[in-house]
Amino acid sequence: MRDKIFHITLKLIQYEFWEYNNNQIEELKNIYKTVLQEEKIDYQLNELELPKKESSESFDNFSIIEKEEDKTISILFNFKIKEDNILPTFQFHNKDYILGIRHLLIAECEEFNSSNYTGLFIGKNKKIELCEPKEIKENYRVGLGNLEIKLKCPKLSFNSDEKISLDIETNADLNFKRVTEVKDTFYRKINWVGYLKNSNLDREVYKENTREYNEFEFSLVERLTFPIHPILCSLELGIGFTIGTCVSFPGDDPIKYILGSIFGIMAFPFGIIFGFIGGLYQQGKIAKDALNLNDYNKYIGNNYKEKIDINEEQKSKLIEELKKFVFFKDNKVVGFIKFGSDITPPVNGYYFNCEFNMKIEVEIAGIILNRNKYLKTQIDIYDSDEYIAKMKHLFKTN
């Protein structure tokens, strides 16, 4: 074995997959395989090397092993992962589907016509271009007025342990309308790509705040009948007074019937008068609301925090499985290990997309019609250094 040269090929392979749950499947069909990176190493062995204990425990070291006469050869190497076209480790499952992204580092040795592999956890890196302050605005023409929704972002890329803090403003210059509600929602959405017409697979809301103000107390009917509201109210109350007075003299006694009719007729004009006064008062309130509809509305300082992590209680039980979490049979992929819980960083994949969004909805009430306007932006969530360190420790072999 002295001075022997080993020709080694290293491959980083990415598997994006989805499959139905609870089905007996001998071989997975829905797998998109990508060879992300390939490197060749010519290793000259000058002497027999016994593996060092600390090397086999290192996450960054991997060995091709030959046993000959009870002697072991360990070849150590470094493999720098490039970022082109690589997606982070991913898993989502529900009662119907499991989908995910897995990575294998495979080492093939030409001399022995053999190979070995290990699973890798690939963290989600931040997008540098989303780390600068940014202001996002949407302007809408609403009837005869205008509405501006503004989102001030110190950045749009946050790590999984970081607070997400954004400023929201709504500027309303409206006529005969008013902003009655502002709702901000931070949520994750997973969509199929090229499957089931890009249908929504999952939507999970992490944080939702609703702020009601300038509440419009009148119904749509009252707003529609604004010009003749006093007349309608007078008729409503006049008829009500008449009927109420008549039924207050029950029975078959003719005298009571006559008295009820007389007092009912007398009550009608009083109902008309009081109804008209009440309707006029309500009409004044509607008009007052209409005159105040162009108030400046502003909300600032909504804070959000969401942490993405795998189940702590399951980590120790998963270590052995995670060493090799792609299952082979006759050199074919037949399955993938299921993590203790979902890992869902933002991805733009072949079978599915996963994204995090912030949506600002502004409800606008008018005398006749209500309307809804919104602003939406994606939030990039990447893995923190602490999270990567935990996963490296999880994947460490003994």
C-alpha cells in the first residue's frame, strides 16, 4: 500500500421530493435530483494511517475506509460548498403529504469501486441585498380621495432568533369614506409549483394584529338612505306608535277596539314628529362623520418575533437516523427520514415554494360601499449562527 495513489470523486447531491403519506410505496417517484458540485482528489498515501478519534468526531471530516489485514486507512479531506443553486434543508408534512429537501455528500473511490456517503444539514443564508433599510409604499385612488400605505423596514432579512420590527403608516385623504381598520399579518405560505395548478398547500399565520379606529356605526341601509333618512324614520316611528297603541287595547270588547283605534290614530302624528327629529339627528351624525372622513390616520411600531426550530425533545433520538437520512435499495432512492418536526425556511424549489410574507390590510368604510386595500412584501428568514451550530452538533458522528 506504500506510495499508493487513490482517485476519489466527491459529489454534493440535492434531492427535492414530495410523496403521499400513509401509502405503501416501494420506490419514490417524485424526486428532483441535482448534482450541485463535483470535485476530484488524487490522494497519495505514503504510509498506513490509523484514524484518529478526534477526526471521526469532526463534522467537517469524512473517510473512505479500506480494511486489509485488520488495518484501516483513513483519507481526510476538505470540501468547500459553493452557494450556486443550493437550497436549504427543508421538511413539511401534514396528513396528506410529506415534502422536503435533503443533501448527501458522496465519496467514490476508483481503486476499490466503492463509495460512502453522509447526510448534510444545509442552513439558509441571508440575502445581502435585503439587509439595507427600505421603504415600501402603495398608493390607491379611492373614490374622490387617495390612500397611501407605507411600510418602513430597517431590513427585510432576519435570522430565526431575531425580532422583526417594522413601522406601518396609513395616510388617508378621503372624501365620504374613512379608514376603519388596519390589520397586519405575518404568515408563511407553501405552494405547489407546476402541480395542482399552483394551489396553496399550507398557510400558517405566526402573528396578526387588528387595530380598529374611526368605527362607522351606521348600517349600509342607513348610509344608502342618507338623503331621506328623517322621512323614513318618521314613518317607521309613526306606524310603530299606531300599532303599539292599538294592540295595547286587546280583547273582543267593541269599546276597547274603538278606544284603541282612536288613540292609535292620535299616536300617529306624535310618532311622525319624534321619528323625524330622531332621523334628523342621525342624519346629522352621518353628515358629521362624512365631514371628518379625511382625517390623517397613522399607526407606527408593530413588532413581530417568530423562531423557527426543530423539536428539542426529539434531537437526541434522531442523531443516529440523521447520519444517513436518504434510504437506498439497489442503488435507488426509496425513502427519506422524517424529522421530529417541520423545518421550513424560505425556498424557491422545483416542486414547491415556501415564503414568508407581511401583509398590511386597510379597511375603508364609505357611505355606500366598503373597500379593502393592502400592501404585501416578502420577509427573508435565514438560519442564525446558533441554529447552525446546534445542527452541526446534531449531525456529529462518534
